[in-house]
Amino acid sequence: MHVFRGTPHPLLKRPSAIAIGNFDGVHTGHRALLESVVQAANDRGLVPSVVTFEPHPKELVGSARVERLSTLRDKVEAILDAGIQRIYLLPFNKRMASLSAQDFVRDVLVEGIDTCWVTVGEDFRFGSDRAGNVALLEAMGRELRFETVVAPTLFHTNARVSSSRIREALEEGDLYEASLMLGRRYSMTGRVIHGAELGRTIGVPTLNMAPIPPGSRAEPALKGVYAVTIDGLGHATQKGVASIGVKPTVTNERRWLLETHVFDWQGDAYGRIVRVNFVEKLRDEKKFSGLEELKAAIAEDARRARLVLGCAPSPEAGVDSGML
């Protein structure tokens, strides 16, 4: 399995079956598409591959709010888990945005990757100003000798499964509905980083992760406070409470952070890769009057999360205890 930043060196090109898309969330519709790529590749002796973009094109084109379901790590892992052998992460910059649809097909798909078979969704658009569509891709396939297949749409409750619908479910706090379309519980995976360590000063140390890359104008699709489980801190799955937001009580800096307090656990987690699984929403993020009000709210969040997760009550009254 290989992940390429851009197209490969000519000596590394292989005849490929590819799917093209953003694959934000890698939901059940995406996975059906990926399964068709693997099957087509196996039938034709090709390499099952994916072409995707980083950052999301909407971060560069347009001014609308951009919400991301997946960290790049989660997206790559989910695509590879589906049986894809190569991922081409195309840098979506001004040069890529200005590339015509025809040049994208010739220079990237055919010359850059050696595409022999390609599948896309029926509403797929590509190239400068989104001028390219399925009809153009099919026509160029006939000219340049690659096969184009339009993937069937997958439905859930009489509506198309899409990243947009999952974002809407998360915004409404409906993690169950989101999980049905994702085919799994919603989670985020990342490396534990150093934070401001404010949690230590109020007795609630946290694991800190960056859900959005530095410098990105995107936002995480999930926001608020949640009961969670945590994998990656040893063999056992841990339980805790997590907040994902911008910490409005303690800073005016708009920096997205996922902060997870792990119940009844001690250890050094810095540098580890952990996965936070979101079980139930407790509340929206809120700006409090000061640290004492924040501390009381965290204690209540921890109490409620323990009830949701079936944990024993905190060994201390007040703020939940624990140390990193």
C-alpha cells in the first residue's frame, strides 16, 4: 500500500483502476464505490487506487463555511482498509484549481497515473470552474482508451447517503443517524499534542489533538461536549469526556482543539496515536463567566458521561480526578 503526495514518478506508474472524490467521512456510499474499484482491478489485473484532494477544494474555492468530517489520517486509513492499494493525494492549490477538465484528465489521470478504469458518482464535477462532468469524462475515456463507470447512488431512509447529510446529523447531535450512514461509530484519530495545560491547573488533565490542520480555514463537523471511549492507551478501551471547540472561556484565539479527559487513567500519552469514539452528545460548547463556572460545568459533564458510559462514580466529589 502506498500514499503518494501528487502523481508518482514515471517509473512507479502502474495501470490502475481508480475512484475520484473527496471521500470526506468515507461513508457507506464511498465504501460501495471503493469495493467496485477493488473488484474491477481484480478482474482486469489493475492496481486499485483512489485520487483525492488535500485540502478539500472548498477550502480554496468559495467563501462558504467548510466543515470536515475526517482528519486526513482517518480518511487515508479508511480508504486503505477498503482494499485500495494506492492513494494519490493531489495538492489542491491555485495551480490545480486552474487546471481545465481536459488537462486534468490528460495530464493527471492518463499521463500522471496511467488510468485504465475510473468510477465516479453521478454528480461528479471537476476541472477549473467545475466545468467537467460525467459526460465529458466518458467522452475522453473513449478518446484516450479508459473505461468510465458511474457508481450507483446509495440511499438511507429514502435519501442519498452523503457527507452533507452526515454533517447535518452531527450538527443536530444525532450520532446514531450519523453512524448508520458511516457504517461505524463516528470517531477521530490523531497524535496527542501539548496544550496549554490549563486542565491540570483545575484538576482535569486532558489529551489534546488537533482535528484541523494548522492554517486551514475549515472547521470540524462535530462540535461540543461528548461522552467518549478512547483507544490507543494500552490494550483496554478507556472511557472519558471530550470537548471539541475553540475554548471561548479561556482564549480568543480561534484554534480548534479536541480535549479528552480520560476517567481513572494515569500515564504519559504525549506523541501517541489515539482514537476518540463519540458515544453521546452532552451539550454545546459555551463561554462561561470564568474558571470556577467552567470547572463546575466540567464536573457535571464528567458525571453525566460516567452515567452514559456505565462507569463507577468519580472517586472524588466535584471535578473528576485523573492525571496524565
